[in-house]
Amino acid sequence: MKLTTQYILPALACATRIAEAAKAHVYTYDPRSSTTAARQHSGNDLSPVTARLVLAQRAGVEDYHQSDLLRQEVIAAINDFGRRTPLFAGEDAGKNNAFILLEGVTESIPFFKESSARHSFGIAPAPNSAASRGLFTDLAKQADPSIVASDDDVLQHLSSKSTAQSKGNVFHLSKSVEDLLALWEQYEKEGSFAITAIITPADAESSRNEGKFQWGTYEMPNAQSLLRKRQRLPSEAPLSITDEFNPAASPKEEPVSTFQSNNTTPLRGILPACFTSESACESATRNCTGHGKCSLKYHDADQLGPGGQTGLDCWSCQCTKPKSEAGKKTTVWGGPACQKKDVSVEFWLIALFTVGLVGLISFAVGTIWEMGSQELPSVIGAGVSGPTARK
């Protein structure tokens, strides 16, 4: 028994260390926010998609990541680790965000455990370096849509920064632990920055697949979105106080749907059988075209994930059977977006009626043909003589 214990304990410790080394770590600091929830859940592991949405919320660019924001685990993670902005804060209150990326570190850093104001969560399984750099670059471009440079140029610019800024969003690619800690201390002493440090391990053999452990899908800014934002700004003007009082007419109350759309054109193309989230399903199928609802069909758990929590979800439309106004006829809908009407009953009625009609006509023609092919009896011509000639 002693011999078995001597082998099991080191094996468990080694397995724990390997699993810990395969995770990425995110450390956060918020200068003026309640840290009770983050302190209780500090150290938890999040999936890459959930972690991406937390990072997007802390960077203030969650508008580009709307597809998965309605998931329950995402909302809980943002409540625990997201940045909290005061209700009556100014316009620049949520713009002082410092993001630091450090790659190739597997050992824990004791500095982040010295203060209770610093919190952390893990990302398991950790995406590879290419995916992490791509997300970091995209967050910087989403925070500043005026950036039009390539990803390589943006990364080179972010790695060249070595001093702290006084305000605004800051993204920095650190080259060492010392560089990261120096920037962290500068921003923490400044007292007005929400700091987020992303520390990723070295790529393992299982994480080199580009499409296996990615951060998910999201949108990127374009020139049209910049133009729309510029056009909205001049429309905001301070209100002037007038002596006259004109009561405004109250608009008619209409039911509001999260995915309500005025587009009534039919869905074209081949729709996928599965969607990654409920919001993506409702958006792509126009809320199942009003003939059903999106539901979780199954969850494909990842064997390498912690407790099978990570993996892919399959959301699809579950069609309902609405009744007509008379209450007698039931319409059945089908298809990936419940956009196809089931006409099998009408088809079989027409098919059976056609087959019966063809059979009846064939029977009538065959009967007449059979009657016409019979020989006439000889009795019909007996005793009948032709006309006689007159003299």
C-alpha cells in the first residue's frame, strides 16, 4: 500500500502541473469597483469563448461580440470578472483600459497574489499563440476603429510601447515578466486604469491545430460603421429651457422582440443544421421565421476540457404547430428555419385523386373497347332482304 501511494501521489501532482501549464491566465485590477464577486470566483476556469466576451467587456468593445452575449455562463462570468462602471460616471469613465499580453509563461507569478484587489481566472484549454495574438490585435482595432494597418504592423507597434499613458485605451505586448510587472505597477499607481493582463503558455502539441481551440466568431469595424458613428455625434445638443409647455404625444405601445425584423423575404441558400449559440440561431433564422423557437439540440463536450464543460453547442429550430383561426386545421412547419410548410396531406390527396381518376377513365375506356370488340349476333340480319328491282 505504501509503495502504491508513493507512485500515485507524484503522478497526480505531475498531472495537475501539466494541466495547469496548459491553461492561460488572466489577471485583472479595477481601481474603484466592488471586488466581492471577483474575490469569491477568483481562480475559476472559463472556456475560450466566455473568456473572450469578458475581455471584450473590459475593453469596452462588447458591441462587436453580440453573438454569444446572451448565454447564461457568459453573463455570470461578466458579472464576476467584468469591469463595473459607476452609474453617473462621465463619458471617459470606461475608456481607461490597459491590456497587456505576455506569451510563453507556464509558471505562476507570485506578484498577483500579494494584493486582494488583483483577481484572476483561467482559460482552459488555452488557444494557441497565433489565435491569442489575433484576438489581442482585433481588440485593439475594435477599441480604435481608425487603425487600418495590418496585424503584423499593429503587433510591432504594440510591442514597441514601453511607457504608461495618462489616459485612453492602452494595448501592449510585453516581452518578459519584468516588463509586464513594471507596466502593471505604473498603471496601478496611476489609479485610473482598469488593468487586464493575459498570460498564455507555450504552444503544446495538442493546441497547434488552428481551428480546434479558437476564441469564436465576432465582428470587426469597417468604414461604414465609422461614418455612422460620426453622423450621430452632431445630433446630440444640450436642451434649452422654454416657457411653453407642450405635452408630447405618447407613442403607441408595441410588443418588442429581441430579434424582430421587418425583412419578409424568404430565406435563401442552404442553412446550417446547427448554430453555436441561441442568439446566432435566432439571428440567422429570423427567430425561426415565427414558427418555432431555438433550443439546445445537444452539447458536444470536449474531452480535453475540465469536466466536459467546454465544447460546442448545437442550437437548432424546434418548430411548433400553430392552429388556424377556425381551430380545426393545423399547419405543420419544417426545415432548418421552420420556413417550409408541410404539404404532405394535400400532396397525397391530389395524388390519390389523380390515380383514382386515371383508373376510372382507364376502366371506362377498357369496358367500351371490350364491348366494341364483341361480334354481333347473326339473328340481327335474319329475314331481312334487300330492295327488289322494279320493272
